[in-house]
Amino acid sequence: MTGNGAAGGGAVLLGIESSCDETAAAVTAGGRTALSNVIASQIDVHKVFGGVVPEIAARHHLTAVNGVVSAALSEAGICARDVDAIAVTKGPGLVGAVLIGLATAKAMAFALGKPLIGVHHIRGHICAAFLEHPALEPPFLSLVVSGGHTSLVDVRDYREMDVLGATRDDAAGEAWDKVARVLGLGYPGGPKVDALAKEGDAAAAPFKRVLLEKDSLDFSFSGIKTGVMNYVNSMNQAGTPWNPADAAAGFQQAVIDVLAAKTALALERTGRRTLTLSGGVAANTALRARMRAECERLGVRIFIPSPIYCTDNAAMIACAGYYDFIGGHTDGLDLDASAVLSMSE
Ligand code: KG4
Ligand code: ZN
């Protein structure tokens, strides 16, 4: 199989992602069709530390990346020389981790004489929604909820995106992970809180919703983590029996209420009638169900990627890179890795 190069339409892209604790490579055709999606997770490596250790993450990316890229190419049934371009996460993320994927992509682009495309990680998360939904076209509003970001983004076009609001402190995923620690569930916290909350009663452990200023589209989640911590401590000090499942459900309900309220405000303000939900926390069962219900109530179309495309993956990077490629937006081999990167860079 070969790509069709400058013609663009069915262009075959290799995507590489290494911004946190997943080493990932994928091949897409025509941007939206994933021919492969290989993810090597480092969960077991970081579990003992209760969170991602940046230096260890970088070392593991280094040992995993070549094998992951080879697997992605062979699963897609192509050779490296068949790709039309190589897309890679350029940031934001753990800079030592981003550098491994970037150096790999640069070396391949140079050796193969293929264009290199640096992709903003959050734009990748937003583009994940294109992979399984052919009907989805910009403009739309996107709620991005990941371990490092919580943002409401107005997606005007495939490459034109404006951040309307973002977290002022912890990202939603960070709150999920910290609450998991408080509840003794360990790392990675999000999926564990998700599962435990299903057995709990949110009304039995209510937590304060922080909505900030009435008209603000920003978020704040650091208080809720303290709220859960105080709840656990006060119950333990008083010797009152409490149910961790109720605390998990109450925490989720409070955060999801805030996400739903701010998203409804952003939909109203922008007049958008389509919403996408992206990022690792978009894998959360309760959040998915609630956002679907809210959108039905508001008469808004909603598209949510399958959980495997919500958490970090490289198909989303290849998809975003495709829209750069067909627009002629490629990068030089001097492309840098960035720990912090605004969506306009
Ligand atoms: O997008 P992602 O894979 O990496 C970043 O770009 O940060 O997001 C990871 C975050 C973690 O905080 C993880 O706990 C959270 O997504 N997460 C979840 C679920 N699955 C992953 N949070 C809540 N419920 C889940 N099912
Ligand atoms: Zn991510």
C-alpha cells in the first residue's frame, strides 16, 4: 500500500505521541481512518511511585519508541517509505518525554525525505473525534478534559481553534488522580474512581461546586480535592463510618455539574450546535452519559471518541497532522519540543 502524496486526499500519515506516559504510534489514511493504533503504556512502571516520574517516562519512551513505530507500520501493512508525512506531538507535555517522539520523527523524516509536522497535543485530542465520526465537521465547540488540561475550545476550522476558557489551577484529570490518592485507590486514578463511583450514592457525600464568576468560562478544581480530603479526615476523626464509593460518586457529580454548566454557557455564547468531548477524562462513564443527556436536552449534536481515542494515542496526532499536511503546513528539522505551548503556536 502506498500513500498518494501531494494529492492529499488519501494521504497516509505516521503519527507519534510521547508527551506523558504512553509511547504511541499510529497510521491514518485520509486523516480520519486509523489503519493502526499502537500504544505502549508505562502504567506498571509508574504505579509504584503513585504518579508519572518524568525522567523515568523519558527513558521508557526511548526504549519503546522504535518497536512501537515498527508495530504501527506493520499493523497498517505498510513500510516506512510508504508514508506521505510524519506527524508528532511537539508539546505541551513532559519535555524530556516529548523530545523522544520528536527526535524519532525528525530522524525518520530526514532519512526518508518526508515532511515533518509538529502537532499541539490538545489539538490532537480534539481531532480524535474525527476518527470515528465522518459526519463531524467544524465549526463546533470542544470540551477538552485531560490530565494536564481542562479547556473549552471553539473549533472554527480544522486548524483554527480559540480557547474560550481553561482551568485556573488543577486540570480535571489531575483532580480525579488526586482524589483517587485520597481514597487510597492508587495510580492511575481516573478509571478507578470511575469504577468505584458506580457503587456509590453522590447525595451521601456532597461537595461544593466552584463556578467562579457568573459569566466566566474558566474552571477551578483544586478546592474539590481539598473538600474530599477534609471529608475523609473529618469522618475518620469523628469515627463515623463512611463509604469511599459515596465519596467517589459525590466528587464526580460535583466536577461533572461544573463541566456541564460551563459547557452549556459556552454553547449559548457561541451559538454552536455541535459539541465534542475529548481528552483522557472523556473516557469517564458518568461524564459521557451526563454530556449526552445535556446535549439531548439542549438539542445539540454530540460526538465523543471511543475511550481508546480519548486517552493519549497517536492516531489523533496523525489525524490533526493530516489537516496541516493538506494545507501545506509542515515544519523544519529545527522544530523544538515545548513543555508549555499555547494553542495558537
Ligand atoms: O489525555 P490523557 O491520556 O493524558 C493527558 O494529556 O493528560 O489524560 C489522562 C487523564 C488522567 O488524569 C486519568 O486519570 C484521566 O485522564 N482518566 C480518567 C478516566 N480515564 C482516564 N478520568 C476519569 N475517568 C476515567 N475513566
Ligand atoms: Zn493527552
